[in-house]
Amino acid sequence: MELVLPVETRTAVEYVGLSRVQGPLVFVSGATDVGYLELAEVVAGDGDSRMGRVLGVSERTTVVEVFEGTVGLQASRCRMRFLGGPFTYHVSAEEVLGRVFDGLGRLLNGGPAPMAGEARYINGLPISPVARVYPQDFIQTGISAIDGMNSLVRGQKLPIFSGSGFPHAQIAAQIGRQARLLEKEERFALVFAAMGIKYEEAQFFRKDLEESGSLKNAALFLNLADSPSIKRLITPRIALTVAEHLAFSEGMHVLVILTDMTNYCEALREVATSKGEVPSRKGYPGYLYSDLASIYE
């Protein structure tokens, strides 16, 4: 993973000791000049460095979510540095297509980490509804129930609701393998992000795209169930950052598949609970739907 920050924004201030460690979060007292969603670095007593970002700022306490988890961190022996900028990710078609990444955008199938291309802020920028093209280009998925009764159109979203034990993973893989534009011969790319999945599912997605030859035009992001849940909040935003670059800078048609959003919501609930926020229905935070809208829109 390449985290890019302007040199002049880096800070030499280091805070020794944490107020407390709670779930996937750490709390720091007395930090000044810290911004919301700013990148931070936590250095454990043994020298192990872990990246995180600021999740809350007040006059007394700064809350930081740690991407690699907080297991093994001792509050009194840790040091905290704030890096003065947000999470950015290098994107270019040559660097991301045909490759498999983990939930933080680090390569899993060998080769150098993405270095070339444009550094983009992973939370993206809002798109004016007026500037959107009217959805009319049909995308064939190869699944007759979808193509005939609930067709997918470029510029449109298609949710798939499923229960435990149903073959939603196979459907997602089949769509990724077969989807194509019928009427236009233009460059087509797939951005596939899987969150909180088992190792067997990750291998299935990877093998399916490789054997079908679809991986050469795809960027695959795999966040496993045994990784810290905080990474699930980053994975879809990195994937969408890549998709935005391919679509708006490279001029490609991009199909984005996100699975499983339930795992994303459960990670959001865990973080909200650790922060002590008032829960709403089923323990999820009240801003769940606005957070999902920031991804879908």
C-alpha cells in the first residue's frame, strides 16, 4: 500500500502513551492540530508500526481507528504520530488491472506495489446529478433472470439480496465473469471488492476470474474474515476510487461488484459500539444509511 502525503504536511510531533485501547480504536489525549480522517501511525513498544486514521476529534481526546487491529498494543508503551493528510491511493489502469489486492490495496499476487499514476483521496468527490448521463446502455450479465426481468444498465445500481447458504457468491462471480456491453465495442473493466469473506470464497473468486480470463481486465480486492474488521470500512472506498479513475480518467466502462455489504455494516456497528455511540435498530449506528449512501452514490 502506498500512502502519499505532501512532504510539507508531515509532522514531527510524537505523542507518547495512549489514554486507552478499546476494540479496534485507540484514544489519545492532548493532541492538537489534528483533522478528521487524517492518517495516523501507531508505533508499539516493540517497534511494530500500524497505520490508522482519525475517527473523532474533541478538545480533550482524539479517536483513531487502527487498520491492522489493536491486538498486542499496550497503551502506556505506544507512540502516536499524525501524518497531516488523508488516505490517498495510487491508481492507473496499468498498475491495477490484472492484479489481486488485500483490503488495504496491497498486492497479494506478487509484483511491485502500485507506484505510478495519480494519488486519489479514497472518500471521493460528489457527482452532480445534473451531469449524469441518462442510463440506457444495456449490460448483459449472462443470467437470464436478471437480463430478462431486472436488467442491468450502465450508470445504474443492482442490489442482490440473499440469505445464508444461498449461492450469492456464485452469482457475483458469474456476473463478473460474463458481464459485457452489447452495443458498444469499448474498453470494459471489472472492479471486484469482497469484504469479510472466508478464505475458500476468496480462492473461489480469484480462481474463477483467472480461469475465465477475466482477471486481465479486473482489479480484485479481497478482505478476509480473519483480518481486523476496521479494514472492511476501507476496502469498498479503495475499490470505488480505482473505479472512478478507470471511468473518468481512462475512459473505460467499469462494473463494480461489492460483496458482502452485510459484513461492512457489521464492521461499522462494531466501530460505533467501541466509540460509545447510541445504537439504533439491531445495534447499528443511526448514520448507517447515510454512510451506505456515500458508497452507493
